[in-house]
Amino acid sequence: MENPTDSIDDARAATLALDSPRSGASVVPIPPRPCQIIFEGFPASEPPRVEVRAWLARLGALTAPMIRGEVAIEAVNQGRTEPRYRVRMELVMPAGPVRVGLDHPANLPHEDVYVAIRNAFRAARRELEARLGAEAAALPEVTQ
């Protein structure tokens, strides 16, 4: 029987492998983000957890100051034989939370859990980039 910590170590290795350049140069790994992953309506499994961690790593510097996060993956049966998945998340940043909810236009339910995760994280990236742009625009210009 597999030790539960083995799958966690495998998930970390997979996440770090996504950040490694193909050239083989050494890379300083991004520290893991404190994020709770919740499964609703279907059993928790490691592959979606790995995918969420990988997306957090892909966001890189945008989530570096993240205080905590919560990602909820929900299976919904909308009168279909196969469930559809939707993802909502809240990433708590020092400047305030970034929320991608069920009402976000880029976050529609999908029959593939990985596509649902991808869409939610792409929406979160746009929100984080917009916030970063707004914060940069609010800074006073430096003249020499």
C-alpha cells in the first residue's frame, strides 16, 4: 500500500518539474503557496490537487505575496449523466482577496475537471494582472 506522504512528495516533484527549464540550468524552486483544496460532490483525488499546485506555481510572482488561498472543485449534475465541474477560488493577497466565483464569465462549468481548473486559474491570472496594473498606475511617477 502506498504511503500517503509518497503521493504528496510526487505532487511536489511534478510541480517543481513544471518550473524547470528544458535547458537543464538550475532553478530556485518557488516555495509552496498555502492553499487549501476542497472537493465537493466527488471523492478527493491527487491528480486535481497536483494540477492546482501546478497552476499556483505557473502564476509565479503574481502569487508570491499570497497569504493563503482556497480552491474549491465542485462536481455538479445539471440533468446530465456525466457531471460537470466548476471551480471557485479565493486567493488572499496583502492588498485584498482575489475571488473567481461561479459568476465569473470565464469560469463556466466544464465536463473535464482539468479544463475547469485551467479556466479558473486563467481568470485569476487576469484578475491578478489587472490588480498589479492598477497598483502600478497608482504609484507616483519618478522624474529625474
